[in-house]
Amino acid sequence: MGVWRRLLFSGGVSLLGSGGTSVWLGGRRVLFCQRQLSGPESETLKQRRTEITSRGLPKQKRIEGVKQVIVVASGKGGVGKSTTAVNLALALATNSKAVGLLDADVYGPSVPKMMNLKGNPELSQRSLMRPLLNYGIACMSMGFLVEESTPVVWRGLMVMSAIEKLLRQVDWGQLDYLVIDMPPGTGDVQLSISQNIPISGAIIVSTPQDIALIDAHKGAEMFRKVHVPVLGLVQNMSVFQCPKCKHKTHIFGDDGARKLAQTLDLDVLGDIPLHLNIREASDTGQPIVFSQPESDVAKAYLKIAAEVVRRLPLPLE
């Protein structure tokens, strides 16, 4: 029967000419065409497909009061994405900017612990949730709405509903930057956020390890496909320096993220070493940019923040 082309569309479109057949499946007509369409036939089907696709996509709408949205993402968990997001938010705020931090990791929220925040958000007069505030950063997380030890066992539709509420039903006030700590991977949450709000830029966090870089590559390509500018990569845990002898060891590999950046035609925004102080600061809820602002590690985050701002488009007024 040869190679069959399958075209999915709905409502009242018929194949012009012969060589095809169609059936109804679940309220949609599925057209099977045995020949390559060209000319008016091809244009008709392309136009119809575009109409259906555009109908199915949500219209992007800005978050009220937010000038720029920056998403911090990773292809897999455990590479330091949340630590980067938290310290990036604090670094952006050092220039007298109003910054918010949204924890979009519904299943494994980290922002409450890292920002030393507990409690439930209050409601404004407009019945919007008020973010919790610490270190000058307005924060919102699923972790504020459930007990710390309670797992979120939800299917995709419930997660999407929660993300919609975190985006639209929060009184952010006036923000220069909203940093979104994305969940790891390239799933529903990433796609939903990318399609629902205009994003100024994405940052991909990865260790230099090959297994992490494979997924980081996928993450960068995903954002490109949904037309979100990728500002660059952050190479986390790039090197470990022995505190006694000062010998440097590349535990997770040497400059793997930099090689990936060259492949993707991107820049590395900065390197963050594997350092005990970063872990301790995160676990105690005192991010290193706040607790040790003069340290080399904090300066590395500040450099990344400066690079991010330099690459951002002009904010929407």
C-alpha cells in the first residue's frame, strides 16, 4: 500500500481529487493520503492545520505588574538549578531592582527551604495570594500550600491548574524581574508556562557531566522550539578545590557545558564551583549571595546576573 501520509483535521474539509480516504475518530476526521499533495490542495490543508493549531494554543498574557520573566531550567534534577535560581534572584535584587521568585516545581518545591520561609500566603482584597517575603525577594511556591512532608500526588491536569493559579492568582505587585525555578525536564509545566506568558529569556543549568549535558541539550532545544530566547548556560559544580592543599579536581568533567554551548551557539554565563559553603548556605535558608556577599562564589552569581541583564531585551512597560 506504499507509504501513507496521515493528516489530522476537523470539520468540513474534504480532500480535493482522488487518492485518499478519511474516517471519523473521536469527533475528528482523519485523512489518509497516498500521494504527495501540492498546489491548492497543499495550501488548503496547511491553512486548515494552522487554524486548528492556533485554536488549540493559549494566548500569551503578561503577568500583571511584571516587566520581565526569566526561567531557570535544567534537563535533569540534581544539577543545582534551584540553588542557581535563588541566588540569581538575590543577585538581580542587589541593583535596587524589585525581584520575585516563583517555584514552579510542584512535585519537589525547594524555594521555601532555601529562602527560609514557612506559612501560608494571605489573600489580598482582590482574593489574590500575597507572596511571602524574605531577603527582599517576593516568593511563591506550592510548598507554602501543603505540608513539607506531604507529597503532591497529582495527575497532569491538576498540576496545570496549580501552575495557572501560581501564575495568575498571585499579587506580585510591581516587579522588574520574576525568576521562575522550573521543574527539571521538558514536560507539561515547561510547555504550559512557555505558551501562557511572555518569557524574556531562559537559563539552562547543567553540570559538566555528559549524562547531564544530554538532557541540557534537549532543554535548550525545547525552548527554541517554543520561541523562548535561551540566554546561555550556567556550568554548575564545575570544579572542586581542596580547602587544604588547594588542588583542583574536575569531579564531573572538564568544561562539558562550555563544549555544549559551542554546539548550540550559546554562551556560558558563568561557572559555579562545587563548594561546601553553597550547600550549607542553602540548607540553612541563607543563600550565599546574601550570607557571604564578598565570597568568590557569591561574586560568581553576581557575574551571572550581570550577564543575564545584559542579554535581556528592553523591558515591557
